[in-house]
Amino acid sequence: MPDEEFVVTPYEVKGRVDYDRLREQFGTQALTPDLLAKLHHIAGADLPPLLTRGIYYSHRDLGPLLDGFAHGKPFFVYSGRGPSGPLHTSHLVQFDLCLWLQRRLGVPMYIQITDDEKYWARAGLSREQTAHWGLENLYDILALGFDPKRTHVFFDSRSIAALYPLAIRVARKIPYSTVKAVFGFEPSANIGLVFFTALQTVPAFWPSWAEGRSVPCLIPCGIDQDPHFRVTRDIAEGLGYPKPALLHSRMVPGLLGEAAMSTSANAADNALFLNDPPATVERKVRHAFTGGRATVEEQRRIGAVPEICSVWALWRTRFAESDAQFEEVTRQCRSGELLCGDCKSQLLERVHAFYAQHAIAREKAKTWAESAIVTEAPKPL
Ligand code: TRP
């Protein structure tokens, strides 16, 4: 595939992604400083690094959603995870933003765990595995600090009675030709995946269905998930529900320097998994691809290149405490003051501290995870 070509769908990320071109291909809107200022105003607090550092960069209809909120129309947040294995740090990008929104705006959060989808999408995974990882991933997500009173989980295989009455209606609105065009399935694709997009749509409408009134929805997600929600938005009005608004992030590069932090193939070293022991974390960071030069002398002279560095990406997305710290690391990297080994040591301190704190929060999350899983439909039909 030539350098400038890339493919992004929910089931495949290939090539070096040009995010601006992808946004144009998908027909989404750019996340502008004006919109961020509006969110800042509504939240009454500084925006989180994920928004100020350009990780989230695209959206659909965020403006009207925020205006609605400002005029007394609250929304809820919806995001999800396909449990194919342990979570890695870049999977937290979407949930970190959800958490910030829940804390600042007091909004309810709905999390979908798609253990069915991953079983259908990955030939090598057993049902036991996707169900197992579903629960493990859920503990990690809840451990970020979600409020038990305002957080609800659709664990597909266990929540199907709650989802199905609405899925029946949704599925009737989606022609096969749309699914084929949007996801590009091969003739050999199993029919589970053909149906699945209906289930990913359901949580976006569920609170409106349950409450019998229109409740706006905001979905923070990787831009690779946009195709599902184009389908959702196309059918929303026909079913009498509001179109969900979306906030799209870039995909964070892997430690070995690939386009996405992929967990497929033999890429275990390409990501920091939340269940990696400290020694493994240490080894992976030490081997991570950087934007450094061939020799110390050269790096001191002309500086390194943060934009291609996987360690810089970790600072950027999660581990820099403040914008000031992030800018300082970036400046020192570019000027050649900071060598890669020292940068990695500094990062590792932050990573180890996060893992230690996360392990404690995770045990606490286990005590209420089961009770957050929705198992019943709000009404018979
Ligand atoms: N399909 C997503 C995945 O493979 C999981 C998912 C379900 C999701 N609902 C979502 C992701 C809503 C983002 C937003 O990981």
C-alpha cells in the first residue's frame, strides 16, 4: 500500500493515518477553539489535557448539545469497549474524557461492553475469553473513578433482555446495503457482525426510551467508531430519538511506532497493558520507539523529534500532570537537552505511580461492578 494510503473502519486500521484527511473522508467537523471555549465556560473549569493537546480533534453536533445543556437540557454520556484482551493505557482515552464530563457536569454515564462483537470479530477468541475480558475491562474502566449512582453498564451477553426490545426496532431501520457500504464486510463475514451495529446503536437511544422523553446523548470515541454512529444518526429521527453528538479522538501510536496501539498479531510489546507487572512496564518503556537520534552527540546538537515518538505520546495523552510540564518536556526534547533514557526514567516514575493507585481503585470497583449491569428492559415493548 503506498505511503499516503490508509484505511480506518471499526474492524481495521491500516497504513499511516492522515487524521485531517480522515475527518474530511468521514465528513465530521473540526473541534475548534470556539467550541472548546464553550465547553470550558459550561464546565466552569480548565479543560483536561485530552482536549487541550489535540487528542480529541473532531466532532459531530457538539455545539447544539452544549447550547442545550446551557439552557437546561442535560445530556448523558455513552462509550464502550470491545473486550478482546486486557486494556492498555491508550484505551483509557475515551473513558478519561467521560469521567471528566461526569464529574464536571454531573451527567449519567452508560458503558457498553461488547463481548458478543469481539467473539464475532476475532476468530481466535473463545466465548469464555470475551466474557472474561469483558468483566476485567469493566473493573479497569470503573476504577478510573466513575460515580456508582450515575453509571450504568450494558454487558451485551448479560444485558440482552434490556437491549433487545429496542434492538428489534433499530435493526428494522438498517438496510443490509448500508452495513455493507459502511463496514465493507467480505462475503465470508459472519452474520453476527452484520446485526451487531444495531446493538451498538441501542445505548444511544436507551435513556430516551426508558424515560419516555428525548434525552440527548454524547459519545466520546476513537474516530474508528464513527461508521457505527453514522448509521445511528441516520436512523435516529425515524425512530423519534435525537441524533447523538460525537467527540472523536485520534488513535494513540503504539510503543513500537505503529499507526495504532494495536493489540492484534504479536504486538504485546506495542502497548502498556493495565495488568502488566512493573518489570514488564519498565522493559516495554525502555524498548519503546522514540524520536531520538543515532548518537548522543547528534541529539545534543540537533534535538529529537517528539511527533514520531511513542514515549512523547504517553506524556501527551495521560502522564504529563499539567500543560506546563508537557510543554517543558516537549521543549527539552526538541532542543536536545533531554536525552531519551532520562525522559523514559521520568515517565516511568509517573507510570508506576498510576499503576499502584489504579490497583487499589480496581479492588473497590469490583464491589459495585455487578450492580451497575443493567439486566431489565424499562418497559415491555
Ligand atoms: N465497538 C467498540 C469496540 O470495539 C465498543 C463500543 C461499543 C463502543 N459501544 C461503543 C466504543 C460506544 C465507543 C463508543 O471497542
